[in-house]
Amino acid sequence: MKFSVTKEKLLEALQQVQNVVSTRTTLPILSNVLLQANETELHLTTTDLDVGVRGTCEAHVDKAGATTLPARRVFNIIRELPSSEIQIDVDGKNAASIRSGQSFFKILGLPEDEFPPLPKFEGAKVVTMRQKDLRDGLRKTSYAISTDETRYVLNGVLFSFKDNKLTLVATDGRRLAMAEIELEFPRSHESDLIIPTKAVTELQRLLTDDGDVKVSMSDGQIAFDLNKTLLVSKLIEGNYPNYRQVIPGEAKERVKLEREMFLNSLRRVSLLASDKSHSVKLNFSKNNLDITANTPEVGEAKESLAVPYKGREFSIAFNPEFLMAPLRALTEDEVFLDLIDEMSPGVVKIQTPFLYVHNADAHQLVILSAKPDGGGAHGVTRPTSLQNSPLRHRRLNHH
């Protein structure tokens, strides 16, 4: 195998695929990138047996062939090469000679037939959608993925294809984020799939605001084809919790907030949130919101925001990180905080006049577990999780 390629194109292709490579694998071949040169293209593939990525870049191929080389070592070499033009020549023993300007490297590889092939998707269900829509949906939900490996079905994002909508859901049991995308597909393509965290992370790296992404679904596998790159992943087996039953009913109070100003105030006040309760309190009164935090023997913080609020005076406490996460992910200037009472979860919504879900103009829902007054520092208890909350019938139960 012999080919030449520009440093910029090869480096970009390696960046697309190298994150999948595991640094703690017991199989040496999984540390390698599969290089396949044919005609005018170079294909690069990596996998950890759960997630795989195949990218493509233009190349001048003098002799077609394939080999595997240590992915991270090759990436580091290519990144440091002084010249834009690179020539790579691989002999029959999978030793690759890399030349660029006055630099020369020789890297020992492994045969291509040792590399595990990516799964085929013949006869798979296929749905095509805009990359921008999927990118925005994952940005609004992926931060709520659980990191608790004992609850493995929550270690990913639910892709629910139903009623000509793709619903994306992530939850860690204490908060829930949901986004909906209008999408046309046959009823036979309706399904619920759980995409693992690593695949979601890689997909977010690959998605852009332009073009489409083709989603192929088969038994236990999913593939995303976009921008001359293919991402494949195993699915998480199991039933996702019945997330809809934790979404609160009609709100008694709706507060319109300037997202950036609210986020900045929360960030500052949370600096004095107690390590024990780790909460900030929102105190609502006529046309005013006081955000407070208190740590005994350390001090307290308070910020006031002018808000168009006309309801009754009341206070509710939240984990500040849970409240700030969706505010960081959103780009809208204004958000709405829907509240029922001091004990019920709060819901962050954004206006979406082009989409109506159960008569609510909400494209994204973030369920935040409210912490009732009474006990703890300044009358605030420890964070309440949805699975152990006083919501009773709104617990996250598995099907």
C-alpha cells in the first residue's frame, strides 16, 4: 500500500476517529486504526467493539491496500510533521514508512484481517433528518445522562421514534431533559432505542449545522451516516423508565426569565451554597426574584432580579448545578420556569410556536427536583431525587 495525502486532511480524519480508541484495551488491535487505500480515497476505521467510527479523506493512491497502525501514535506523529505533504508506504509485513519533508518515521502495524469489522446494516430501518435538528436536540438533553453504572439503562439517551416525532430523553433519576423533533417516517419504523453515552459524545463531535444525517436501525445496533463519516454503536439493552409520568401537570405559576442573566446570578450565588445541602433558594414576590444561598460558618449570598411575576409569595430550592445545566445548553434569550408548589418539580421551558405538545409550547422540558422547606441550612433539605422523592406516583419506574 502506498499513498500521499495532505497533513491537514489526514489530521482531520484521524481526529474524527481516534476518540473511540480505548487506552485500556487488552486487545492490541483495538488500539489501532484500520487504513484502507483505494482509488482516490483513504478510509480510516476505529472501534472498541461497542462503538466504531469510519472516516474518509482524499488521497493520491499509488498502490491500493490496507493495514492497521497504532492510532494515537500515528496521530501524534502526523500532528508534528513539518510539511503539508505526507507519503506513506506500507510493506508486506505491515511496517509503515512515513515521510514528510526531512522527517522519516517507521511504524510497525498489524494485519488488517485481525481488525474486527463494523456491523452491516442490510435491511435496516432508515430515517433521514437534518443534522442541525439532531445536534440541537442532543445539546439540550445529553447533560442529564446518568453516570451511575448500576442503572445502566440511564447511561445514554433514549431515541423514541413515534407519531412522526423523534423524542430525545435523558435522565439521571433526579432531573430529566426531553426534546422533540418533528420527523416523517413509516409507522413500521417506530421504536425506542437507548444510545450509550460514548456514542452520543462521538455523534455530537461529528454533527454540524449543515446537511442531513442518515440513521439506520437494526437489532441491537444503530448507525449514523453523515459528512462522509459513519458512526456505529451497540444499543443499551433494557426498558427505559416511563419518563412521561414524572412530568408535572399544569403549572400554577409561570415565570419568564432572561436566560443569561438568570444563569449568571445562579453561578455567583452558588459559590456560597452549602456543601451539605448544595442548594440555592428562589424567593418569589411581586415583580422580584431573590436568589439566595447560605453556608453556616462561611457566609451567605443574595442577588435580586426584576421579573414579571404577579403570583403569590413563595420559596423553592434547587440544586444549582441542575438548574444551570439546561440554561447553559440553551441559546434562547428567554426561558420559562413553571412551578406548581414548593414540593413539586420545576419545569424549564422555551417557546416553540411551531411545535405544540399537549397544548404546551415546549420543545424542551427539564424536570428539576424541588427541595422542600424545613430542615438543613436555612430550612433547606438535601437534594430530592425523583426516584426517592415525595412525588409518589411520579417516580421513575421501569416498564
